[in-house]
Amino acid sequence: MTPAKLPITEKLRTPLSFTTELKGHPLKFQSTWGVFSPREVDEGSRLLLDHISLSADADCFDLGCGYGVLGITLAKMAPDGTTLMADKDFVAVDYANENAQLNSASNAKAILSNGFEQLNDEKFDVIVSNIPAKVGNEMLTLFLYDALEHLKPGGQFYVVTINGLRQFMKRNFNDVFGNYKKHKQGKNYTVASATKVS
């Protein structure tokens, strides 16, 4: 490597940092290249958060948390509950835990897990996920059945997906949960939820 290229690589390895406001909470995030939407909160996550309301003591799970945008916001919305975040990318998990500390969200933590695999018998009031477009139908099916298993009665699973997955989610929410609610269909993304009825 030539000395002339060193400043470029050093700059690229420096964590990215930005501030934003979500659900009325001023938040700071650090991220890095290679994680999803590293320079700003993506459109889908903002749309999802716009349609979630929580009790102050809600227990929450952020499935595929990235560097913690959804989970940390939920932890701020429900300061008397606990929020667990999970991602299969160890870099994302590290940043999610750092961002929880950065935002004084002591009731939030992130773990390394492929979907729900590393969970035990935890139960949640709310599960959220900004589902990747290319996750595959098989993994989506696992997410739905595992979410049902890990929700408390009356708990809700909120997702935001690209519009191309909207019909899949509607069909499978109805198959697995027996219900489906579309909260918002925007230009690119759809927010939907299902409720564990018993």
C-alpha cells in the first residue's frame, strides 16, 4: 500500500456519526460502512416508527437490529420495559450496543443471533423488524412463526417491507397469526402488523 492511499483508508475506517430525532427523542448514532444505511436513518425505519405506539413498560424485540435505530428508539419510548436487539452481523451488534450506551438507553442491549435462534423463552409485547428485501421466503416464514412464539398474548409484530413483499406478508400474517393490519403503504415501503390473539 502506498503512503498516498493511507489517508483514504483511515478515513473510511473512521466510524460514521450523525444525530437525528425519532419519536420526539434526540438521538446520536455511530455506524460504519458495510452495515445497512450507515449515514442516516432509512426511509423504511422512519415509516415504521411513525406507526408504533407503546406503553412505557413494554418489552420489545428488534429483529435484525443493524446498528440499533429501531431498538434504541423503542427503548426510549418504553423506559420502564426492556428492549432486546438481535442481528446476525457481529459488527452491527457491536455498534448497537455502543449506540445504546451513547444514548443512555440502559434498558437496551444487542445480541448476536440469526433471527430468533439465540433467544430462550423471552416473551415480548412488541417485535419490530425492517425486513431486508432479499431475506428469502423461507427465512421470512421462520421469522413469522418464531415471532408468534415469542410474543405475549395480545403482543404485536410490526414490519416494514418493500412494497413487493406486501402481498406475501399479508398472506402469511393471516396464515400464521390469523390476522393482518396494513398501517401505511408509501411509495416504496409498507408498514403492517399482526397480533397474537391468545
